[in-house]
Amino acid sequence: MAAKLFFSYSHADEALRDQLEVQLAMLKRGGLIEAWHDRRITAGTPIGDAISTRLEDADIVLLLVSPDFLASDYCYEREMARALERHRKGSARVIPVILRPCDWHDAPFGELLAAPEDGKPITRWADSDEAFLVVVSAIRRAIAEMTGAAPATSAPAAARAVHEPAASMVSEGPRSSNLRLRKHFTEADKDAFLEESFEYIARYFENSLTELGTRNSGIEGRYRRLDATHFTAVIYRDGVAESGCRIWLGETRSFVGGIAYSANDTSNDNSYNENLSIVETDQALVLRPIMGMAYQGGERDPHLSQEGAAEFFWNKLIEPLQR
């Protein structure tokens, strides 16, 4: 059974959280983890209740530590405090992941072994991918210890990844930790990201519809790829269509300008209920709903990864069957 992994983080660090989630891909594909964070909460769901439920159910809690995390009352006093209670009782494993330099050693979790190695912040590594890989190795070891299984990564390689500082980490003298520069994205980058996101959402729907029918008697999910930039999805209960949608890819410089969703599987490109557009953060490209279709409400800014965008649309499709 996959370990349930919970991200506790500040939204100021969402781009770094997304990078870590990408590095967790092989753990997901291997069925070793099911990752969850608050971007998975569906519209209309009480945020606090959803977070508390997932936190209580988690096997592993990642504390993504930064100045913003430590300054957040919600992260510090609610999520972190409860996670440490469960850690002390042995019902969950807490792993602090140090994202950015901050005064964390005297925090309640300061006695725990942090990742990456020696708690060196992710942003101080010359190669952030290498830093996140060390974090993934730590998660693999934690899963192996919890299940009594040998880590999937070979022991020598895993040991080197965690216990030997990479050559690029070795500093020849004092230097600033403020080395991160804003990334700039071209129109080609944005077009490619939009195409990749659409393909991800299409695969997500096809697989989810298949699994939905497998798990639920009397339910049939039907995925239909219309062409390279359009697909439809319909859910039948006892042969009656109860929910359907049409999703298509627009051009970044067109009227649609993103990935559009229509709650009618027979609609055309001129009619849609929601549209995900590209947003450029300082470190990554993300997606954001622009039509006023409530995501979570409150102050939590709805910047979505590809997986978050797919789940956002999927929740709209499946919601009529969950009432």
C-alpha cells in the first residue's frame, strides 16, 4: 500500500514545492506514495476540515521550511504542531525539508534530522535538482524503514547521495546565499508548457475514467479523443449520462488562450465554463483559472501545477455524482 504523503508549506514556496513534487515522480509511478497538498481541495469544501483530515491520515509529513513557513501561524501552530504530536506517538513520520535559509534549529522540529544533508537549504545548492534528489532519497529510506522493505535505490548509491556532499556543494570560501535569479520564459516555452499540460490532463482523465469504472459498480467512464487538441469525457450511471465535459487546447495568443473546460461534452470552442491560463512566477510556469470558477476561496492564490490543473477539472466532472 502506498504511503500517504502530506505537504505542509507556505504558498510563498509553491514553486519549490512543485519542483519537489516533480522529483517524486518515480515514487508515485512505483506505487510507493500518494502525495497530497491543499491545492487538491475541491471548490466548496471547508479548507480547514480537508487539511485536518488529510494530516491525520498521512504516513509521512513533509515540513517545507522557510522564513514564510515559520512566520505562518497556520503552518507553524496547526499543521506542524499536530504533525509532531503524531510523530512522537509513532503514528506518522515527520521530515523537515529546508527550502530557504531561516532560523529553524530552535523550532520544535529542530531535533529531527532534516533534508537535504545537514539541513543545507535547497536554494543554497548550485543545482536544485540535485538537492531535491537527496530529499527523495531520504523519503525512500523513511518508507523502507516504515515498511521493513529494502530501499528501491541501491544502498551504495543511496548512501552516497545522502552522506557525501556533491562536488558542486563544496564552498571555497564565504559567499552569499542570495544567488537565485528570476527565470525568464519565451513564447516558445509557454506554448510548449501549455501543450504538455493539455497532454497531461488528457492522460489523467483517460486513466481516471478507467479506474472510476473499475471501482464503482454500475459506473462507466468514456474518454474520447476528438483530435490533437480536443477530448471529451462522460460518466454514465446505469447507462445514463450523469456528467460530461469537453476540454480543448487554445493558442496562448488566441481568444481562448489556454486550456478550456465546458461542462457540455457536445459544445464548441466558442462556449466554455472555465479557462486555465499560463502564469509566470519567478521560477516556473503554472496554470490559473480565470473565469471566476471558485477554486478554494480565501487568500490562497490558485496557481496550479499540471497535476493540480488536471485534478481541478476532474473535480468539476465528478462533482455531480458525489452530491
